[in-house]
Amino acid sequence: MTFKLLISLIVLTIITTSLYHSFKSLPQGLSYQGDERPLVNARLLVDRTLHFANEEPRLDHEIFSEVFRMIAGARQFVLVDMFLFNDSRANGSRQLPLARELTDALIARKQAHPEMDIIVISDPINTVYGGTTSPHFQQLRKAGIPVVETRLERLRDSNPIWSGFWRICCQWMGNSATAGWLPNALGEQPVTLRSYLALPNFKANHRKTLVVDSPDGFAGLVTSANPHDGSSRHSNIGLRFGGTAVADLLRTERAVLAMSGADTAPVDEVLNNFPDPEPESRETVSIVTESAILSSAREIIDTAAPGASLDLAIFYLSHRTVLRALKEAHARGVEVRILLDANNDAFGLKKSGIPNRQAAMELKQAGITVRWCHTEGEQCHTKLLIRRDQNDSAQLLLGSANFSRRNLDNLNLETSVHVRSTTDSDTVLKASQYFEEQWTHGPGDTPVMSLPYEAWADESRLRYWQYRLMEATGLSTF
């Protein structure tokens, strides 16, 4: 009887812990819905890897070129928050040394201006949750640049089936960067068992942002691209902008610093002395994080009137609310086009196609046209939603967040921008051209940029319900 009581108490403790950490209050400053700010000095940035028959792929990439320009022009302040910041590589393809280039760029700025504040925020996946060291983080710290590895335990648990047990059994053990003995799937240094026990929590600081001072005032960048060698050939998108929206972006990053127990004084100083607001503009931008991104997506989709168009290019599409909204928009006469990654490749490894092929089947059955990005080892990593109305108004939503439960339901840290503009603005025109070229360049064109639905169709009901179970429970990496 005593043994049964003990087991019951342990099970009850695990269940209670799982429930609490699945629904607990978020740290202050998360799920941020920014005000509409004038869109100042905007520049849309796109990365595309183009494939030609019997030729090396061509990389038309803009994002990190702009990142390095922005850092090189800074004199007083740089804040970088990037999810993947390491030089692990996929097999079989040429990749760019983005992690090394970003490390060198930051150190060069610090050496040129020793008094300037440079802050790096990243995800603990880069040290396999404390089981290894990051040479990039070590070099940055040696140069006097603080590196903050986000305290993910403060976030809600996205995989409560595992995380309740982990918080009781393993979290308190910490980790060691020198005691590794197991093979490391993310690098060459061996890792501890504790690293693998932390991995199934499936949570992340998934943001990709940059804030710098510049001669024209402060500038910000929100993107889907990582300074990660293995991701350097991916297709991505980003927006560079200035003005008071940059202060909002800084406020969202201050929340991550505070949540992680890091020094917020340099950010506070910038915010306390931020320039006055600009005059009103017909183009506006709002900073949105975590579940506020879902609110923006719902607003864009749900208020689209018959005759409007919705174009979505995204790496993961699985969120049930978004899928329902897209089907309802199509049913009321909105033109809906969906461009998806086939979820076939991940850093040299083959994937099952879940969840995008299952979501595509559902959308196709509802009458929505779906196409696949044409990739050859890299990923179609863009997260872009475009709406164009018959009165020539337009909206964009882009940034780090996939349209999945983990990205939109206050589980990961995410940052996107919601732009309100017109169809003839430079920002919207470039976004529309980016989507249109991928959509229309199919088999027989040079280069091939997308494939019809049939190319990667998977209408297995078993895998469909597998996706539904993975999305609902959190037993997934999407």
C-alpha cells in the first residue's frame, strides 16, 4: 500500500507540474502587440537559392549582407538575437560561414569602439543545453561582448507529456560542458545525457532580430534567417526599418534579457533617450511577438473580403486555427495561394513531409491551390503572408514565426512585423514579386522555383492523423 501511494504521489506531482507549466503566466513583456508606427526607411530583404540544370545553384541572398552593413555602421549600440548561431553544416552542399562572419563582425566593432554596448542573445541549443561550449560565444565573451543564453524554463512547456517529468527528475541536475561522452548530432564535441534529456522539451528562443544605431537614427531588422552555416542556402525574408518601431523591437528584447536574468541597463538607456516619434505615414509597421503574431494573422485572413488575395509562403503550416481561417477565406471568395516547403530535407537528413504535406492535402481538398518550393537540400524557410485588397490597400506579415502551435501559442519566443501599406509601395511590390516569381517558375522554366501539388502529395490518412496528434500534444519539432 505504501509503495502504491508513493507511485500515485509521484504521478500526481508530474501531472500537476505538467499542467502548471503548460498554462502558467508568461514573463512580463512577452506576447507583445506593438502599436502601429510609421514605416521609416524600409527595405525588404530576400534570400533565394536558384537551381539551373547542370549548373551550380545561384545564391541571390541579401539578408546577412545587410546585417553586416548595419553592424559595420554602428558606433554606440548593437543588439543581436538569433536562434541558430553555430557552424554545424549539412553534408553534400557548399555553405557560407555565417556564424564566423557574424562573430568577426561583432568583435571588429567592439575593437573599433571599445565603449559601445554590444549584446548577443541566443538559444541554448547552440551549446546543446549546456552540454558543450560554443567557440563563437567564447570568443565574443573574451572580446567583452556579453552573450545571453535564454532561460527557456521560464516559458510554458510545449511538450507537457515529457516536460513535467523532466522538471522533476532532471532540470535540477544542470549540465556540464566538459563531461560529454555521447555523440553530438549538432557538432563534433561529445555531449552529456542531460543534453538529450533537455532536448525533448522542444522549446526555443526562435527570434531573429537586430537593432543598431546608425547615422540616420536607430535601425532594426526582423527576419527568418539564422547565422548558421547549415542554414546558409535557405530561402528567407526580412525587413529593415527605422523610426519608433525600433524602440518597440527593443522593448521586446528587453523582456528576454529580464526573463534570463541579464543586465538590461544598456537597453534601458537607449529607450530612455529614444528620438521623438515621426509624423504619421500611409505605411505603418507593428512589432508582434508570440501569440500576438497569431492575432495579426487572424486579422489579415479573417477580414479579407471577396475579391481580395492572400498569398502565403511558409516553412511550416500546421496551426488548426490558421488552416480553418484560410479555408473560410477561400469559401467566401478570397483568392488563396499557398507555397510550402515540402519538409523533405533538414541539414542533410531526409524528413517525412509532416506537417506540410498533410496540411496541403486538407487545403487542396477545400479547393485551395497549393504549390511546393523547389529545393535541392536547402529549405524554403520563408515566413510571409501577403494580402492585397481591391481598394489597393495591402498588408504583410513576416518574421521568425511558422504557422504552427509551437510558434503561435506562446510556447516559443518569436518576432514578426505586421506592415499596413498599399499595393504600389516598394515594400509590397518586392514581396509580391518574390512570391509571384516562385509561384510561376515551374517545371520547364529556368530556373525551376516551384512544383505542382502532385509532386509531393501525400494523402495517407495515417500520416494525416499522425500530424494532428503531433500538433495537439507537442510531440514534434514543428
